[in-house]
Amino acid sequence: MSGERYNPREMEPKWQKVWDDAQSFVTSNDDPREPYYVLEMFPYPSGRIHMGHVRNYSMGDVVARYQRARGKNVLHPMGWDAFGLPAENAAIERKTHPGTWTRQNIASMKAQLQSMGLAIDWTREIATCEPEYYQHQQAMFIDMMAAGLVTRKQSKVNWDPVDMTVLANEQVIDGKGWRSGAPVEQRELTQWFFKISDYAEDLLAGLDTLTEWPEKVRIMQRNWIGKSEGLRLHFELLADNATSARTVEVFTTRPDTIFGASFIALSADHPLTAQLAANNAELAAFVAECHRQGTATETLEKAEKKGVFTGLRVKHPVIEGATLPVYVANFVLMDYGTGAIFGCPAHDQRDLDFARKYDLPVKAVVLPAGADAQSFAVDDVAFTDTGTIFNSGFLDGMSIEAAKAAISAHFAAQTIDGQPQGKVEVNYRLRDWGVSRQRYWGCPIPVIHCEVCGTLPVPKKDLPVVLPEDVSFDKPGNALDHHPTWKHVDCPQCGAPARRETDTMDTFVDSSWYFARFTAPKATTPTEPAIANRWLPVDQYIGGVEHAILHLLYSRYFTRAMKATGHVGLDEPFKGLFTQGMVTHETYKGPAGEWVAPVDVVIETFGEGRRAKHLRSGEAIAIGSIEKMSKSKKNVIDPDEIVATYGADTARWFMLSDSPPERDVQWTEAGVEGASRFQQRIWRLVSETIDIVKQSSGVVRTSDDDEGLGLRKIVHRAVHNVGTDIEGLRFNRAVAQIYELTNALVRQAGICSAAPAGRLDALEQGVSHLIQLIAPMMPHLAETCWEALGKQGLVADALWPAVDAALLVDNTVTLPIQINGKRRGEVTVAKGTPAAEVEKLVLSLDEIVRILDGKAPKKIVIVPDRIVNVVV
RNA sequence: GCGGGCGUGGUGGAAUGGUAGACACACCGGACUUAAAAUCCGGAGGGGGUAUCCCCGUGCGGGUUCGAGUCCCGCCGCCCGCACCA
């Protein structure tokens, strides 16, 4: 046995089969043990897993296996986020059906994931592209329609006129479609929306309950929801204006600056703008220009503040006799507030830029502390900090907050046409969630349009609305819409010929409830509420921070929607959230500046230096910066090759070592080699220990010598610390603990053959516990060792070793001794030694006496069992 | 611009306000070997000294404290998110 190297290529498939045959990771909903739900964000089936997946799923697997060892009934499922655009692109490029391509990808990725040895319940596998899944999504859509959670309205979209499709913002590059290169247009389309904005306050408030989420993610969501409190305020138009309107309504968060108002600006999309543009060519041209500007934020940000005077004027609401000009301006958004603002240039940078361009007055009304009221003026930087109100009539001398309250009360009391002139209002940045996509490869929206009866949900008995298989992607646009027969259907109400909705749902809908479906994946309803409520919320959810806002916010919303429609009984789907860092790698560039893949590079070291050359040509290769692994920079490492060369355990171990899991980790050859060597080291330790243990068998082992007791303490401390580190997801520290334990055990094993029996016993227990500690991380190696040690059953089923609390506490403690804050020595005393006694002892120590050199201590600080500080 | 994070040896990184650098990688030395690999043992923040030891040291400058990598104030640098939200 000893001397043989551990061979992961042989052992890993063996144990995978053993687990599979034993159904080790199949979870029952009836299991009476405490439930624990761990979930990693399910992958898009691109065809190959990448190192990011390896890292993500390794972490989740450690949690799953650890919680199993803790006696919990663990749910750890896996599925596929299987709808989406790449499948349609593949269909166009390869002339294969999106479904064929997707299902092939799922099969190959599943095989890859299985080769990692993950403790996953594959019987619960789901793919969002299968009718078995999306029919329930359709049912919930219908329920949500009935509950008033869904709406249909006009919305502006990025439209690619060549591909005849809607583009997401990130698909618009420099104002052009990413695929066609055609200039993107803004179009108004009637689209389906989930009314997430109705839940803005609830989603905001809920963030405070998510104490096991990263603060960073909560802040991002808070900003995204963007709550602001302000005032809706009517400005009265002068009577002789060319529109039908009596007033312009604005929204402001700074009503305290009303005395500094110098203009009104309308959005290009404001209804009043449209009315005016009909008889104003200059304005019409400006509106058209604003529309061309598009939604590409990069250009918006840099765009100059521009506007056109409408000829209209309004009365200044608090300065008798004064009027303000009304502009249409390119920086005013229609879908926030009322689509109109009042400009106070002195205290808003945008307004100031605009005012300077059009020579509008700039009147300061907030005075910074310490500034002089006579001489204070705003030049080209607006003053947006706090100060005291001045130049503002009855508001003078107030703080900003007091002025806001006073002016709001004032306008609430004023009336125009019997209505209050102003009204305090809360606004949110969060917009409704547009879910319509003009695509084939998505969940069909279960709606029928009838000329007579209007827009109707598909009756539930007619679900699922299944995607047709015989589709062609020859024409640009929505293949579902192009299908010759699919959309023709009789109206479920009047029976007349009607038309199916051909929009499909945003794939974020698919991923907004899959975690609930996993709890009862075969149910004939979307969920089985009693079962879902027992498993949910997910105890630990793990994934990339790139989903901090959309996926996680949509899932929080959808869970509330499912609660409102009776599918679950809770608000928050994810109790614990962890966002792991990316996997990075060095980049390499050849002589022509082309990217070179790591597999084609040979690294040579000389002393502490490194240089690279091409594997085949031998040409010098430049070693570049460390970047996130990406196909474009070619700095990717294929997990398959790593598993084939080093084994899955090595890859898993390396992904968990060294770097804190929330930070980026750099993939290096040296790091993998190190992980692989450690694997062999464990195996060697086990091999050697078996012999020792066998020699000592039959001996009565009762007493420990000092070494044996010391070893026991190290072992129990390691078991305790590794457990708490895994619970805190500090995998890198758990790994360091395991290294330390291994070092201690190897040292003992080396000198141990003639040791007393008690020490052999400690060693044997140490090795067996070590195997359990590595089992969540290197499960195949652990099973192999477990078997070799003659243990019964699978280590995957073994309970976490019990910690003897008595072994965790030392009865002596070593106190560092500082002189004036600098460490000058140490003293070992019994735990709990009184300060007076410690002081006497310290002052009698030779080294301290020497350093004090006769000087009398001014003060001695003694923190019991911690530290001694002598001040002279 | 706004919001958040980070800055510690050659490297990844440890460190409830209490011995800075655990653990690992890389490196150096030794053992084993005909040799190499593997393995085992040892060394190591920087500077000085044969050594006992001494000085300096957690991006920079201040502060609080008996004591600061950690807390506070002001800078510098890097990374991430949002971005005309009135």
C-alpha cells in the first residue's frame, strides 16, 4: 500500500459511481431532520464549464457536504438557465434548432459537472426551456395578471432595424447594433411589464432584514431603487399661451431653493412638448435630435446641456410679478418624476451649465457656513452642500430641512383651480420590469389578442403554450412571429379567430423562481406551497456579484408576487447570500501582439525571474497583466484538462485555498501543483499511518504522554476551527487550518513507530479526523483514505467529529510583555493569574530588569490572560 | 460626479484595539539518489552585529490610546457599481 501514488484518474470515477449507486445525495422532502438549502446560481448552458463555475460549485459543495455531516437534510440541486439569445445565434450559424443545441450543451456540461464530484441531487434537475418548467411560469403569469401585478404599456426600446429586434442596452455599442452594426433607433412598443415599482418601498424595507447579505449588494439595490422625497409643484402658465394646459407640474427634491428658480425645463417626451412642437419647427427638430441621442449612456453623460425656448412663461410661485421661461431640455427625463423640472442654477450643476449657456439668472439662495451674504456668488460650480437659506423672503435664516418643510406646507395650502399647488411625494428610480422580448427561444407569454374581447389570458386548461418546433431563422426578427400557423388561435371567450401573443418572457423571469421549483420539481402546480415553505428561504445562495441587482432584485420581487398569488408564503427568497470573486490568469502576447493561450506557453524561471516562450515555435512571449479569464484574451484554463491531469479534488482544493472567496483568485500552474502535492501528502500520511495503527492494534490505549495530549489538542482545535470557518465561508482559513493539522500529524507519524500507545491513539484519531475535515473539499481522496483506514461506510455519510471542549482550552497562557508598547519578552502563567501576581512576576524577570535598567515603571497595564505593558 | 471597497514580505494572504507577517506559493541551504524528479529537514520582512541583541517596518501625513494594520481626520493610488433620477 505505502509507496503507491494516489491516482485520482482511477479513484474519482469510482467514487462518483459509488455515490450515484447509493443515491447518496438524493434528498427526500419527508426527511424529518432539520432542512438546509444550499444553492449556487444555475449556469447558462453554453456548452463548457469554466473555472468560474468550478470555483462557485466547489464552494457550494463544501457547504452542502459540511451541513450533511452536521446531520442536516441538505437540498443541493442543479439546473439550467436554458432559454436565451445565444441559442438563436447558434441556430443561425449552425442551422441547428435552438433546442437541439441547448440540450446537447446541457448533456456535455452535466458530464463535466459530474466529473467534479459534486454532492448534487440530480433527480431534481430542471431546465427552464422545457415545457415541464415553463408551463408553470405561464400559470403564474396568468395568476399575476389576475392579481393586478402585470400591465401592458408603451415603452421606449432600442430597435435594431436590420435584425428587426429589440436590443438590450449592453447590446448597443456606440449607438449601433452589436450584430448588425446598424444605427439603433428608439421605438415605442407596447410591452408587458411586471409592476415591480409597486413594491419599491417593500423591496427597500426588506433589505434591512437581509442581514446575511453582503452590505455592498444591499447598498447597490438601495441605490437602484433610488427613493427620494420631494414635492410635486404646479407652476401656473401665463394666460395667453398656445397650449391647452393651465399649469406645468414639476417634481423637485429641493423646494427650499424655490426663490432661486430661474427657468422651467420640460422633457423632449413631455406631452406639452409634443403639443408645442406641432407648430414649432425648431422645437420639432430638437425633439428629433434628442430621440436620436438614444439610450447609450456613455454619450448621454458627455452630451452638452442643450434646450430650446418654447415661448411659454410661468408665474414665479413665490415672487410676486416675476415670471420664468419654459424650455425643452435634453437632460430632463420623462420617466422620472413628472418629466419637468424647475431649474435653480446656483445649487444644481446641470441647471448651472444650462443657465450659463442661455444667459439665465443665477441667484444663490443657500449660504455656506461662514460665507458673506453680500459677496457670496456662484461662478461655474454649483453649491450643493448644506447651509442657511437667504435671499428667500419668509424662508430666510432657516436650515435646508426647515425650509423644505415650510415651503411644502406653504404650497399645500395654496390652491390653483381648487387643487393644492404642491404636494409632498416620494419617488423611486426603480421602473417597472419590462418582460417582453421579441424572440423565439423564451417562455411564451400566455396571452391571446381578440379583436372583440381584447387581451385575454390563455385558460389554464390550455397550458402549456408550447413553442413550435418547426421554425426557421432565415429571416431576421422574431421567428415565433414568422411562424405560419402558430399564432392563429380561436378566442377562448367568443371563439372568433384571434392571435397569440408572440413576445416571449425575459429570461430573468425564468431564474426568478427556479429555486422554489427545486423544492418540488415534479409538482403539477408551480410549487407545493407547504414543501416550498419548509425549504425556503435558501439558507446559502452563492454566485457572482454581477447579479447583485437584476437577478437578485427580480427574484425578491417574484417571490413577493408568488406570495400574493398563493404559491409561497414568504417574501425573501435568499436568507444568506455570498458573492464570490472571479478567476483570473496572466495574459500572454506573441511577437505580433496577438493573445496566446496558456497551454501554448512555456514558462522558464531563473532565480526569482520568469520568462515565457511559445511551446512550439520557441518565440519569446511577453507576460502581460492578470485579467479575468476570457475567451477574447485567451487566458483561459479548461477545467476538463485540469480534471484529466490533476483530478477534480486538486482543482477544487486550489479554488478554495489561499484567496478569500469573495476576492479574485489567480489561477497559476504553481498553485495547482501545490494542491496536487498536498493531495499526495495526505495519501502518504494515511498509508504510513495504517501500518503504525496495525502494529499497535490490540494494545490497551489509555494514557497520553505530553506529546499525545498536545496532538489531541491540535486535532480538536482544528476540527473546531475548520467547522466555524466553513460556516463563515472562510474556506481559505479552513484550508490553512488543515495544512497546520497535516504538518503536525506528519511530524508525529515520522517519529511515532516506537511511541507510547496513547500517542498512537491520538495519531490515529487525528488522521481519521483529518480525512473528515478534507472530505467536503476533496471528497474522492477522502473516501479513498476512509476506505484504506478500514472505516465503515462512506465518509460522505459520516457525521462531523465531535469536539472535546476540554481540549480547546489551555490552562496556561503566554503573555507578551511590552515596554512602552514594544514587545520585549513574554511570560507563561496559569490562566486567570491575578494582575498583582503577574506584575510581581514580570518585574522580577531578568530580561525585564535588564531592559528597565533601574528605571521605575510609571504605570503597568495588565489585561488578564492577554498582555502586559510596562510604561516607564 | 455619486456610492462602495481595497492598499501588509518576492507572491497569494493571516491577524475580537493586545507578540504583524499564521498557512501556502516561489526562493535558498541540507539529507536521500550514480543523477534527476519526488520526498524529508532547515532558513528567510528590511538594515546592523560573531552572538546575546539593536534599529526600522502594514500606501502617505496627522490624531486618539498604556498599546493602532485595525479607530478618527486629511491626502495619494488602484478596483468595482451607478450615472443627467431634479
